[in-house]
Amino acid sequence: MAAQIWGSEKRARRRREISAKIAQMPELHDSKPLPFMTREEKIMESARKLTILTEKMGQIIDPTDPAELYHLNNEVLGLEGNPMALHGVMFIPALSAQASDEQQAKWLPRALRREIIGTYAQTELGHGTNLQNLETTATYDLATQEFVLHTPQITALKWWPGNLGKSSNYAVVVAHMIIKAKNYGPHPFMVQLRDEKTHEPLPGITIGDIGPKMAYNIVDNGFLGFNKYRIPRTNLLMRHTKVEADGTYIKPPHAKINYSAMVHVRAYMLTGQAIMLASALNIATRYSSVRRQGQIDKSQPEVKVLEYQTQQHRLFPSIARAYAFQFAGAETVKLYEHVLKEMKSGNVSLMADLHALTSGLKSVVTYQTGEGIEQARMACGGHGYSMASYISEIYGVAIGGCTYEGENMVMLLQLARYLVKSAALVKSGQSSKLGPLVAYLGVKSEPTSLIDRIPNSGFTEYVKTFQHVSKRQTLKAADMFFGLMEKGEKREIAWNKCSVELNRASRLHTRLFIVEAFVRRVNEIADIRIKEALTDLLHLHVNYELLDIASYALEDGFLSASQLDYIRDQVYLYLGKIRPNAVSLLDSWEFSDIELRSVLGRRDGNVYENLFKWAKSSPLNKTDVLSSVTQYLKPMMEKARL
Ligand SMILES: CCCCC/C=C/C(=O)SCCNC(=O)CCNC(=O)[C@H](O)C(C)(C)COP(=O)(O)OP(=O)(O)OC[C@H]1O[C@@H](n2cnc3c(N)ncnc32)[C@H](O)[C@@H]1OP(=O)(O)O
Ligand SMILES: Cc1cc2nc3c(=O)[nH]c(=O)nc-3n(C[C@H](O)[C@H](O)[C@H](O)COP(=O)(O)OP(=O)(O)OC[C@H]3O[C@@H](n4cnc5c(N)ncnc54)[C@H](O)[C@@H]3O)c2cc1C
């Protein structure tokens, strides 16, 4: 199963080997539980481990393999981030995709050797989503052949970029490029922020940390202002766009090609989300098979809470989602790598499809991951609320994904633009022009669902039902939009008035893609035992998901009430079938105790003794009487007693 999850037996084996090596290197372990550290201590601890990793990485992993590096980071540095998180996630990808060969030769080797630390600085205090209204400017000075970066007012301060505040000395900065008073829109520039020797901010740069966040606090998300700060013309990233010495602008082959670093993260973050969801579920499911509370049959002893159907219903559909996200994520990364290769050689024809797909997936996956993690926390009762479970930290980090790389509603609306265009093709009889991801929009469906009506139909009738609801909602939302415009409404106003319906279409389309990706993977599996276990999980997935969106299929009578009863019964049937495999389905992800950082989710199940040990190690327990008591509470009580 681990081979299915991680992509191959070799990958699964390598992960195991890496975890085993790390287990033998105490210098790479947290020196004390992270929840007992201040933010400064956590950052220090992370930097300590990061430097050891930089030295010893070659002994532990193949540093050229991104999957091994990712695993190493997860184990040693953890999900709260690290001082170089953005360096690998966005700085290097931005340089790789947007810098010319000559620029790459100059900067990439230094970045890869970690001689410099970089980030991606785009969002500002006043604008994040609406890139066209960013305010930072890069004005070309023909006389000196330099760009002058400037922050015209407080809202133009860069705000949020990870590791910008304290760690990075370089950044890819997105600014409006102005040449001879003409604004060419947002473009990426390579900018040095700090002195390489002293790490002091360079003159003309104002920089700092934006303060503590809901989670992800090892990352120093930062602010940045420029006061007429000059950089050479050749620091504009010039793989796709060029500015010649005389100010001549050579436009890129696609208007949005400079957005590729964002698409990179949107494609790769699905796997990260799946891992966080599976981690939280692993903790909650293990704990649920240790925790005994109440009886189902009063004549029997107390049961493990995992025996309760409500507990299974809370956890198992999310286990199925974690697998589904992992499989859909693997497909998306493959597609991204393919599109990136094509883009580098000038073929930009697939960018729109990839943008639509990743926009929808990013939004649905982060939202459902958040839901699943929160349910996992509640499934652990009181101990889930304790930082000893570590689930609240996982939740805080995971739901950041609903916001970064494009706020979810906004990104769903990006997919909706693509769906509406596709609907227009269908309506104008041009279905043959539909891309493969939306081809189903042009296919006539049966009048009613055949779920429960055709024996041994596998998952086909389920997929057709998801296709039906997605198609119907897309056409309905598009009709609403076109209808408003026909009535004379301006395009943008009509769009806003339909946006809730449009986003519903985007969600349904994305959920269909996830279901199909799961089906495709299960169909490929040769090992009969693995196929059987995953088929059970897929049964739970399709029935649970369909029940969740049933109103769309009921409103036009595509599904009947009796079919709905059947689907509901199937959910209960598969909850029971999955129960014996539940812990193994999560243990198969092979997270080590070091990586999970959870007292509740320990592999050995020795929860209570370790919870007590953990609590005793709380800094509050260093003394029996706290100074807050001596200074305030004790005098108060004494006064009251007089
Ligand atoms: C491990 C944790 C690390 C966390 C790191 C986090 C990093 C960050 O958060 S970095 C900052 C991320 N910021 C965003 O994601 C901002 C979100 N906003 C946008 O992406 C854009 O502003 C937009 C896509 C919402 C709109 O862009 P805009 O330039 O204003 O576009 P227009 O409205 O003019 O045109 C839309 C048009 O463009 C197509 N399009 C947009 N993006 C892409 C793309 N990447 N690839 C291909 N095509 C793209 C879009 O499909 C529309 O096409 P048409 O419908 O044909 O007009
Ligand atoms: C943990 C974290 C890490 C980050 N890291 C980075 C980084 O490394 N580099 C970087 O540059 N940025 C980074 N960001 C910033 C992030 O990319 C932005 O916060 C994000 O893109 C959302 O933009 P916003 O903050 O402007 O939200 P807003 O756009 O102000 O969103 C507020 C509300 O308005 C709604 N809204 C906005 N526009 C529309 C619209 N057109 N239609 C409908 N609804 C709309 C949204 O749906 C939302 O409900 C990070 C943010 C976080 C939380």
C-alpha cells in the first residue's frame, strides 16, 4: 500500500530508509516538544537543524530528488515551516521557470548550494488577489539601464511573503514594470535585499517580520518596502519577457506566463494537503483504537471508540479523501511537469487547462482537508484539543492553503471562467472542441441514474452521475450568466450575480475529477489484496461524496429517493467493511513518530503514560508555585479572607 501511496516500491523503501537514518541522528530531532517552545526558540531550533541538514544531506538522501528532500524536511523540520521554506517552494521554481538560461547560470547554482536564501514577494498590504492592482513599481531608467523599485505608499508594502522578514537575502519581487511612462503590468524581478556578509538590509530597503499567525510560525512571513531602490535591467526575469537596453519591450508568448510559480505551488500543494490530512487521521484513528469509552452492548466491557458508527463516519470518509487527494495530486504533478516542459520550449497551449484544473483542485482539496482535520481533532475528544495531539497545529498549517496561492473563492471563479467558455461551446454545437477534462459536458446523459439498476456496473454509473450533476450545474450557471447579459446586464455585474452558482459548478467539476482520478488508480492496481482494500475505500468515497451532493441529483429527478436510500446503505456497509483495515490504511503512509510529533498518535499506542510525561514537562510545572500566584492571586485571596 505504501508503494501505491508514494508512487512506487522504490520510493516507499527510500522513505523508510531515510526515516531510519534520521531516527539514528539525535542532532536532527526536536530538542524538546515544539508546543513548549516560544516562536524565537522554534525558529532557532529549526535553523539549527537546517544547517546540520545542509551539511549532512548527502549522507541521508539523494539531494537531487525532490521527493526525498520533501520527506527529509517533513521529518526533521516539520510542517510548521523553516527559515528556507519559500526558497525551495517558490524562489527556485520561479527562477527555474522564468529566468533566462544566462540568468539561471548566474543565480541557480548559488541558490541550490544555499549560498543565498530567497523568497517570492508578490502580495502587498493592500492587494493580494488582484494582481493588476499591486502598487509596487519598477520604473526603467534608460540613462543607467536600471529599474527603480519603489513603494509609493503604505498599502504597497509587500506583506506576507514567507521567510521575507528575517531569513532571506534575495527575493523574486513582483512589481508593475513601467518603461517610458507606459505600464506593462506585473513582472518578476530578482532583487537583493540584504548584504551577503552582514545580513543587514541594504540602503533603500525596509524589511521585517509581520508577527505571529494562527500557525506556521517558524516561517518569518515579512513586509518589505523600497525607497527608489535600483537594480540592473538584467534582473528582470527574462526567459519569456525581455526589455532591451533602449527600453524595447518584448512580450511573452502568453500573458499569464509569469504566474507559473503560483501554478507550481498549486499543483504540488495537493500532495502536501493529503499528507496533512492523513497525518491527522493517523493520529485520530490510532487513538480511537486505544481509547475505550462506554459500551455498545451493556453486557460487554467498554469498547474502543473506533467501534462506534459515528466515529467511523467521522473518520473513514476522510481517509478515502486523503487517498483520493494523493492520487489526484500525483496526476496533477505529472500534468504540471509536462506543461512546464512545453512552456519552456514555447508551447503555451496547455496553460489554460492546467490553470483551470489546479485552481479548482487547490480550492476543493484545501477546504475538505481542513474539514477532515477538524473532525479528526474532535474525534479525539478532550485530548484532541491538547497540543499533545498536535492536530491543532496540523489544522492551522493546512487551512493556510485555503488562502495562500489564491483565495479559494477566487480560484474557483477562475475555473468557472473555463467552464463557462466550455458551456458556450456546448451550446453553440461545438462540443468537439472541448478539452479532455470537460469532454463530458458535450455528452448526452441518460434521463435517470442507473446506480443500483445494473448489476456489476462497478463505478461507471457513479461516475456518470457525478458527470450529470456537474454538467447540469455548469450549464445552469452559464445560462444564468448569459441570460443576465441578454437582459442588458454588464458582463462583470452579471458574473458577480452568478458567482455562487458558478462556484458550485467549479466544486462539482473538481469533485468529479477527484473521483475519476481515484477510479483510474484503482483500475491500474495489479496486487489483488491492495486492490480489494482500495476498492472498499473507493466504494465509501463515491457513495459518501454522492450523498453529500445529492440535492443536485434529486432536483431534476436524476436520482430517486430509493436510490438515495441505497447509497446511504452502501455508506454504512463500507464503514463496517473498512473498520478492520482502518488503522493499517493510515499506517501505510508510514509516518514516523518523529514526523507526527503527536503524543496521542504514537505508533506504540502508549498514550496515557506519555500524556502524563508530556504534561509534567510543561514549563509551567518547573515550579509548584508560579510567580503569577505569589504576585497577584495569593494577595487577592489573602485580602478577601480579611
Ligand atoms: C508551503 C506553503 C507555502 C505557501 C506559499 C504561498 C505563496 C503565495 O501565496 S504567493 C502569492 C499567491 N497569490 C495569488 O495566488 C494571487 C491570486 N491571484 C491570481 O492568481 C490572479 O490575480 C487571478 C488569476 C485571480 C487574476 O489574474 P489577472 O491577471 O487579473 O487576470 P485577468 O482577470 O486579467 O485574466 C484572467 C485570465 O487569465 C487567465 N489566467 C490567470 N492565471 C493564469 C495562469 N496561471 N495560467 C493561465 N491562464 C491564467 C484566466 O484563465 C483568464 O483567462 P480568460 O478566462 O481566457 O480570460
Ligand atoms: C500562510 C500564508 C503564506 C503566504 N505566503 C505568501 C508568499 O510567500 N508570497 C506572497 O506573495 N504572498 C503570500 N501569502 C499571501 C497570499 O497569497 C494572499 O493572502 C492570498 O493570495 C489572498 O489574497 P488577499 O490576502 O489579498 O485576500 P483578499 O483578496 O483580500 O480576500 C478577502 C476576501 O475577498 C474575497 N475576494 C477578493 N477578490 C475577489 C473576487 N475577485 N471575487 C470574489 N471574491 C473576492 C475573497 O474570496 C476573500 O473572501 C501568504 C498568505 C498566507 C496566509
